[in-house]
Amino acid sequence: MKNDLREAAAKARLRAYAPYSGFLVGAALRLKSGTVVSGCNVENVSYGLTMCAERVCVGKAIDQGEKAFQALAIVADTDTPVVPCGACRQVLAEFAPKLVITSWTLTGESKEFSLNDLFPLPNLGIPQVPRGT
């Protein structure tokens, strides 16, 4: 089951737009429905406006009406498996704070993480505003 996510992330990585850094990243997110959505990083010359592969996946899932995530795969050309950046961790925690994340290098090295371990207490200090008021 993890292999289909890895494959989807690897294919997405090849579609990345990274003319400034050359750092291509692909991600694939398994939704609760079983559907897999993939995404790649999309750089911008300002870097701050760059969209990470993980957040592209989240946007695609939300666009499809899905808000329940089961697993995330990331593939990057690094010596060791990478983890999502802080912004991606925050966005992922909005929907799946206990998400299982598996990251692979191009050589096949992998490591599994829990989003909860990478990003504990994501809502600490944020007041909960009642909806509909």
C-alpha cells in the first residue's frame, strides 16, 4: 500500500517547477476514501510564495471535497529522508494531526514519521473561536 504512494510521489516529483533551487519534491496523500492525490513543489522567484508539494496535495484534496487524510508520502533527492516544513506541518495538522508520513530518497532509503511527533500541540495558545458567530 505504501508503494503506490511512493510511486505517485516519485512521478509528481518529476513534474515539479523548481528552476531556482533545482530541488524537486513530490508528495502523495491517501485520503480516507482511498483516493490518492499527488502534488509537486512549485517555486517562485521570491521563494516565500513557493508552494510545497505537501500543501499542493492538501489543496487538491480539499478541492475534491475530501478533508480526511490517512497517509502521506514524500520523495526528494536528498541523502536522508526529508520532513515537511513548518508551514506544511501546520496545514496538515488542521486535517490530520496524527497523519503517518513516509519519506523516501531517490536511492530508496525511507523513514516513517508521525505528524503528531513532528508537530506536537499545533493549536496551543490559539483561542478557539465559536463557528457561526
